[in-house]
Amino acid sequence: MNFCMYTNDLQGWISASIVKRYYMSNHDKLVLSEYNASKPNIESHFIRMTKGDNLILVNIELSSVDLSFIEDTCKGRYFKFVYINNLTIDNRATCELVWQHYYHYEAMPKCINLLGEYYSDRYKKKSLVLSNVIVAIKYAMEAMITSPFTVPSDIYDYRYDTNKQVEIGKGIINYLKNKGYV
């Protein structure tokens, strides 16, 4: 059995959906659960886990004490532990790192890459036009995706046409500007 915990935000949902896609394509069982920082429930998974199970944590910031506890518990019970958190490697966002971990042999989808640009702040170093496109896509994805189960499967295609999301995102940004929120 595989257990994946994720944060309740767009990057957590996208990252968990990539993990879900990977395990579903291999016909492996996967339990997804949201991580709540105020009430961490990682230990509850240990009760259900058996030798050979996987514990995958994506986009969750843990203290070194908590991380050591989880690593020691997994080693002692022979669980495989995968911890992927944003900006841990090469200034990449969690969604990009999760894609590279599970699909290193495939081209990174455009949406995943653009969201990674946003979450790692690399978009700020791009041209104004490209920066605006990246921000617009992020707003559109936030409006469209509400959990790992609502991520459209076509965004995993590296040829995915993002023009529709750019237009939706620009509309959201204009609405927010007109209301004085941005």
C-alpha cells in the first residue's frame, strides 16, 4: 500500500495528483490524505502500514526533529519513505520535483513547468509578458483545481495548449483589480 500526504493548496494538489497518476498507472493502491500542519496526522498512517509500504510526503515542511522521527520509524518498520518539498533541489518547485522523481524519463508538461516557475519565483526573472502569462495560468489553475482529484488529466500532456487558461487567468486578475484586491 502507498500513502501520500499533501498540503491543501494548488501545489500540494498538483503534486499529489502526479503521485496518484503514477501509482494508478501501475495499478498500485494509493491512499491520499491532506496534511494539516496544526494537527499533523502522519503517525496515524504508521498504524495502517506494513513492511514494504511507501509513505510519500509532498510539499510539506517538516522540522528536522519531525523528519528524523519519520525516517527512523520508516527504517525500523521497513517502509520506503519519499519526502519531496519545494526548493529543496536546484530552485525547483515541489510539483516539478515530484514529476522528475516519478517521470524522469518523460518531458515535463508545460503546465507543471509553468506552475513550477511561479512557485519557485523564477518567473520574476522572466520578461514581463511571460511573467504575466505564468501568473495568469496560476490563477486559472487555482480556480479550476480544488483537490488532487480535480486535476484535469490533459495537463500532463507536454503539448497541452495553455491559451485557454491564460485567458481565464487574465479575466480573474482583471476582476480582482477592478474590485481592488490586486
